[in-house]
Amino acid sequence: MKVGFLGFGEVASTLSDGLIRNGVDVCACVEGRSSRTRDLADKVGVNRCKTNREVAEISEIIVSAVVPSSAVEVAKEVGEHFNGVYVDVNNISPQRVKEALGFIKKGKTVDASLIGSVKKGLDVKIIASGSGAERFAKLNGYGMNIEVISHEIGQASAIKMLRSAYTKGVSALLFETLLVAYKMGVDEMLLECISETECPGFKESAMSRIISSTFHAERRAQEMMEVVKVVSEHTNPMMSRATSEFFKLLSNKEGKHEKKLENYRDVFYSFYED
């Protein structure tokens, strides 16, 4: 089995690592990327291609895992050179997924969504819809956790968008609430109070959400812009729009500190009191 990745961020590198460990031949183009990304590709054991077109020409399955703004562009770039199964796992709207997959003229297409954190590795649940969903699900034999939900393009991405509206909205509200509590000196007490009404492990989850929100703010702002488009087709996206604005503001502070931040207080101190 030969699997190619377009993009080599957290999703692609994590899934590549698991697939290679299970005997899959994985390739990707990391030309023009940072030395850190190139080193990571070498460490994982990915076969490096010079172009995305080369990835398309040698892969049976392609997984597109790029920033939302590039999803259509990369599909257009390789569409004429690929006749396998093209899987879009990007955080984009159903309409944008259909636009991107429309450039895949010869192959089968899949609209897919990660349900949960990719930090789970191959165990992360992926829902898939589209003409190539069953063929994509053959990667379950190599350790992946893919569930086919439909043959209709757009259903997996719709679930993905609406799930993002909820999870990122909660993260934004948690960040804002706990930041105020931190400044007032009552953050620990607030966490204890909320923990009494939330699920077990809430404090650990809250810390993870805040740190993750901080360092992926720019990407999440882009993702929420897609969510706003979807929600606006059915109702006034007041909450989704506010969440999008929150991550835009947070992204202005993203990446300004090299110190490893291990808890939410490190985040607040580093970003708001330095």
C-alpha cells in the first residue's frame, strides 16, 4: 500500500508515523518547508518527493492535510495526475470540499473528518463519506480507525464543521473565563467549582485546551471562518463568528515566545504579563 500526504503538519506527520510502523509505504513533498519539517519527515521515515505531482503519480491513496486556505489549490495542482483515492481531511466547509474534490477527474474521492485529537495517532476516529470511502477504509487493516458514514460528499465535512463550532467555542469561552479568573487570583477555585459539574478529568482537559488554543490560534481562526459560512446558511452565526474573532485576536500573540508552556498559568503569564 502506497499512501501520499499533501502537507506535512501535525496530522500528516502523526498519521505517517503510525502507518509506516504498520508497513505502509508513505511519501510526501516537504520541499520549501522548514528544516524542522524536513527533519521530522526523515525521522518518521517518509519517502521525500520533489513535488506534489510526484506524490500523486506514485500514490494509491492521497490524504490532503493542509491549511484550509490551500485545500482547493493543492487538489487542483494534482487533480490531472492522480487516479487513486483522494481524501480531503481539511477543516473546510462542505461547499469547499466539493470544490476541491471536483478537480480530481480520474480518481475516487473522500470527504473525511478527524473526530478527536490526532495525538491519539492511528486510534483517532475518522469519519468518511464519498465514492472512495470504502477503499480508504482499507487502511483500517493497517491500524487506522475509519468509519464510512455515507457515499455522499459533504456529510463528513458538515459534521466536522458543526463539531468545530462546539469544541472551539467551548475552548474560547474557557480561555476568556479562566484568564479573568487568573487576573483576579481565583483561577484554582473556579476550576474546582466547574469540575464539580463537569466530567472527570476536566482540569486536565481545560489546561490542554488553553495551551492548544494558544499555539494553533491562526489555524483555528481560519477553520472558524469556514464554520461561519456553513452556519450562516441556516441561522445567524453569532457564537461561531465571536469564536472566529477570538482566535484571530489570539493569533496576534501566537509564536512570540519560545519558552515551552506547560500549563495555563504559563500561557497567561507569558502572553499577558511579559
